[in-house]
Amino acid sequence: MSEKQQQTDTCEVFFYNEEVVENVKNKLLNQRFDRLADMFKVLADETRVKIAYALCQEKELCVCDVASIIGTTNATASHHLRHLKNLRIAKSEKRGKLVFYSLDDEHIRTLLMTAIAHHQEEEVSR
């Protein structure tokens, strides 16, 4: 980063809006961010993002479908799906000998599709 760029990335004087800062600090105190951070950590894995995206494309997929889509074994797919399920990104339902996974709810789909749209916009603007 150039010296000029560093100069423009920070305030030249320290002055803050007390009302705004207090308002936001109070809102921060009323939220739990640990689970949210954990969710983003899980989605920081490329394979898990691919699985989540695949679940956006279909109502549900069995573990075998996911393994075939991402090119892994059932055990590896199941491992990744379990991480997604533990953080309520995905949910599962066992039917006979098969386990089907789907996104936990529409919020997850919206989050993923918004992130993908943002990434695609970024790619176009480069």
C-alpha cells in the first residue's frame, strides 16, 4: 500500500460522534456475535460453500448427491454437512437408508445468494 493510500484510509484527526458511538455500542451489547462468527468460519471453507450453494439449487439433496456434486466420498460429504447442520445452516432428515439435507431456512438462502451476487458484481467491475 502506498504512503498516499495509507494517508487517505484513516482520519487525520481523532473526533467521533458520541451519540452515534453510544447507540451502536448499546446495540452491540444486545447481540451475540460468537455464533454468527462461527457460521462465517464454517462458510469460509470452499467445499462447504459449494455444498451450501448446491443446497440453494435444489430443495434437498441426499449425502450421496452431495458427494457426487463435489467429487468426494460419502464420508467427506457427510463430515462437511454435519458442520453445516451444527450451525443451523442446513438440516437433515433420515428416510430409510438415506439422509437428505436442505438449507435450514430462507435466511440462509438469501445470505448465500446475496454474497454470490456481490461477488459476481465485483468480478464484473474489475
